[in-house]
Amino acid sequence: MGSPRICFSFDIDWAPEFMIDELAALMSEHARPFTVFCTHDSPATRRLLAVPGCETALHPNFLAAFGSDPSGADLHQREADVLDRLMASFPDARGVRNHALYYHSRLLALFHGRGVEYLSNDLRFLAADTQPYRDWSGLVRVPIYWEDDVHCVYFDGRFELDVVLPPESVGPAPAPAPLRVFNFHPVHVFLNTCDLSAYQRAKPHLHDRARAEHARHPGAGVATLLRALLAATPAAQCASVADVARDHAAAAPYRGRYPAYLARTGAVASPVEQPKQAAGDTPDAAPPTSEDP
């Protein structure tokens, strides 16, 4: 018998510094591993990454690669540039979740060529049988079990713990243990979002701390649910997304030849040296937002 593995993950999504700092304070209160998918470098991002138990991962905005010509022959190189810029700031990161869960199969060659170990890009909302798996290319996929903005449009104000973590999910469970990757955004934690219409009204003013404070929801919402999850899940049940990916990679060796094919054919362009982002410099930025459904 084994317990479900629970992962707390956060997509930064260019959140204002004070929102990231508030998330860092919250996670510092709990001795739990967690994973941060970074969209940009900044002082507050670095403070969050310094919290004990934090794994650094990447949240590239490949939508920025489209520019004015989404069908251009150089799209793949522009996507590579987006990833390389982010990796220049976070060279030790080995996990990726794409902004807006963007994906196409040609990205696999890019990820293998850049040493990415796992992709956490598949949303299987509240699917009880969620497990990590290897795709045909050998990349480990770690699906998302739950996401805050999707919850806000799926449920009508329901933020009880047992909605997302039924009683049988806490404590012993049959092997293989089910996987529960929870995905939050700092903006929704700060606002304690309960429905996306309120978030959309607040969105133009999110960099004004006083106005953002005024927009906080006072009742049950994303932040109250996060606190309840942190309180209800023993540390022994929690893992970083990288821990889950590496355990699965060790248990399920890849038997295909795709990485060897890439190496032999030179199908992946070599990284172009990218300048490290200065703190606060976000060349692939979008307005502070979550991945709205």
C-alpha cells in the first residue's frame, strides 16, 4: 500500500512582486516540497525560489514566438530562442510547463536538445487515475490533476477540501499511488479568487497594490483552499514535480531510439547563447494573468 503523491506547483505568470513575496511567505510557513514554473527573473522570484523545498522549473511563453507570422519557417528557431532565454536565467531547471499549456510535437526535439527531463503540460482535471508516463520520445510527462482557474469555472463557489481531495485520497492507497499535481497562480492566491469574472475586473489594476488588496475575495476561494490543502497533506505525501518525474524515469526505462536519432541527424539546433535576463526584464512577457480557460 502507498499514499498518493501530492505536488504543489505554481505558474508565476509575471505576477507583481508583492504577490510573489506573499506566496513565498505562505510556503515558508509549511515544510513542503513545491515546484515553481518561472516565466521571468525578478528579485521576488529569486526569494520564492530560495524557500526551502522549492524546485525551479520553466514556464516558457511560446506564444511570444509567433510574432506577426505564425506560419513562418523560422518559428521553430523563435521557439528555441524563447526557451533559451529562460534557461539562461535558470540553467539548473529541468522541468517545463508551457504557458497556456501550448504544445505541438516538434517541441519534443527542442526539449530533448536542451536537456529537459519532464513536461507537466497535460491537464487531467480531477481524473482519479492520473499517473506520470513516458511519451513515445522518452520524455516523462507529469500531468496536472487540478488547476485553480479551471476550478473557478468548473464549480460554482465550491472550495471545500473534499471537492478536490476526497477522504480516500488522504492516507493509504493502492499501488501504484495516484498522482495529484495541484497548480496555482500567485495572482489567484493573492486575490483568493472565487470566480474569474471578479478576477477579470481586477486584472487591469493588479500592479497597484492598494487596488489589488481591495479586490481580495473575503470568503472561500483559491487561497483558502491552498491553505486547507497544505494543512491536510502530511509532508511525507508531498513531492516536487521533479521527484515524481525522476522516480518514474527510474522505474520505467525508455527503450526507444528517438534521442539517438536526434543526435545522429542533428535535428536539434544548438542553443544560441542568450543574455541572462536582468531582474525585472521580461522579453517574453504577457500582462500578469493566469491561463484563463
